[in-house]
Amino acid sequence: MEKIVDLENTKSVRNMNTAIALYDEMINKHNAMEAVNKYLVPEYIQHNQSIGTGAEALGQAFGYVGHRHPSSRVEIHRIIAAGDYVWSHVIFFNLNNDAPSDRGTAGVDILKFNEEGKIIEHWDVLQEIIDPSTAANTNGQV
């Protein structure tokens, strides 16, 4: 994982570590409700319209994914932290299936933090990873 953060900025480092922990606990370890209760404010604002707003809605959504698709996971490829914001380039695997051949969905998440280090807002952009043999270039997803 490539990390871009000013190591002397304790707020940025804290927020980056919180984002990494959220992904791991919520998605990889399938402890969604525990993770959102730990890392998000209850009134968390969700901008992805596929998921309800609020920490509980996010926990329920990923709790469902983890229950339905026990092989679901996320890999973080790049993470950038600056002040109250963290940007993550990730690949989500098996969110909608359990196929070992799932190429995943590439995403960029933007997380906004409050002064206490809790996540208060989220935006994302998601892109299905297509078969490389049909790709218009060889740049890949990472």
C-alpha cells in the first residue's frame, strides 16, 4: 500500500490509520456494526445513494454484504491523508458474488473527519474492473 501523509501531522496520521482500520474491521473482518460504531459519528453523511445515510445504515449495508458474501474483502492500494480528509484508492472484491474469478470494483473513497477523529462524511467513485482482454488500454486498475 502506498501511503502519502505528512508523518509529522498527527491529525493526518490518525485519520489515515482510522480509515485503514475501518476497511479492515468493516469489510475484511466482517464486523460492520462494531466498526461503524467505533469509527463513525451516528449522524454520518453518506453521499453514495446506494446506501442510506447514517452510521447504522452503513453498518447494515456492509453487514449484509459480509453475511451474503463471506469472501468479500477490500484491498487498499493508495491512501492520501491531509488534515480532515483521507482519500483511498481501493479494490472491493466479492461484494455482489462469491466467484473466485471476481475482478472486483475499483473505488476512490473520500472520508471527512471531525476534530475527535471520527468519520463524519463520505463520497466515492466506483468502477467495475473489466476483462483485460477487452480493455482499451493496458494501464490496469492499480
